[in-house]
Amino acid sequence: MSNKVKVNKKPAKRRSVSPDRSAQLGKRVAAGIGVIVVLAIVGVVAFSPEPLDGVPDGTETVEVGAPQHVEGDIHDENEVPAGGEHNPRWLNCGYYPERVEAEFAVHSLEHGAVWITYSPSIGDTAVEQLRRHVGRLEKVIVSPVDELDSPILLTAWGQQLGVDEADDERIEQFVNEFAGSPDAPEPGGACTGGVGSPVL
């Protein structure tokens, strides 16, 4: 006859987490999440490209006349003036697939717009690259001109820059520097509510 010892099995006690310990755990989790968020922000800032600013190399200062309002045609068909006399009405900023009247565009320059003109020979891909600048900033006009000294000509009031390629980083730099520039005669002027129907 074997002697069996009876063992009374008691149910395991459940550990209850004290309120203090629960609060400490919550603080540690929150602190850990905070550290991760800070590191993510630092990483984004550290590795984000610097915005291009300043007057780009090759930009020429152009002597222009006083911003007088005049009626009628005063510029040649392929002329891209950097200021001077212009129509009393301004050109609405945006992209135009056809040539625009310089008399209206110059009034937009007076309001602080940048006018990007291009030769139609640059091709559709390059034109699409130029159009992106319209979406980035409000005061940008993009339109073709049949005869230019450079494939692409950037114009602000009293400033011009010719470039050969649509991916030239100086285009973005020029737009950043001069779109809405306080150096324009009327930088607070509108770029909508004028003439023209730009393509969205």
C-alpha cells in the first residue's frame, strides 16, 4: 500500500498592477514615443534638400522704363520685356499653351510675377517641368514665345535669366527669389481677376 501525499492545488494568484506602477509604465511608453517622434523630425529636417534661394548665377539686371499704363500694342510679337510701359489690365498668372500679349504680362511683372517663356522646340516633357512652377507659387506665368535667344527665358521686373534646360535648378531659384518680390513696383498686386484664361 503506497502512501500518497495529497497536494492541495491552489489557484495561482493574479498579480494586480498598482496604480502607481501603471502610471509609471504609461509615462515610459509616452516618453519612448516622444523620442521616436523627435528623431523622425530631426531626420526629415536633416535630409530634406535646402530650398534654393538668392539671385541665381547668370541673372542680368535689365534697365526698364517707368511702369506707365498705355493702351494698344507697344511690344513686338516675340519680345519679352522685363518692365516698363504696359496695359492697364494685367495677365492672370498660370500656364498658357499659346503666346500671350506682352503688354498684359508686363503688368503682372509689376505685381511681382515671374514670367517663364520657352521656345516650343524644347518638347512636351520640358514644358511639363516648367508648368510645375505654376503649381508651386501663385505669381508665375508660363507661356511659349517663338523666337528667344535661349530655349527658356525667366523674367521678373528688371531681371532676366536665360537657361538651356528645364531641369536647371536655377529656374527654381529664380522663381523663389523673384515671385512676389518686394523689388517689384507693386508686389502686393493681384495675379488673378485680370485678362487671360490659363490652363490648370
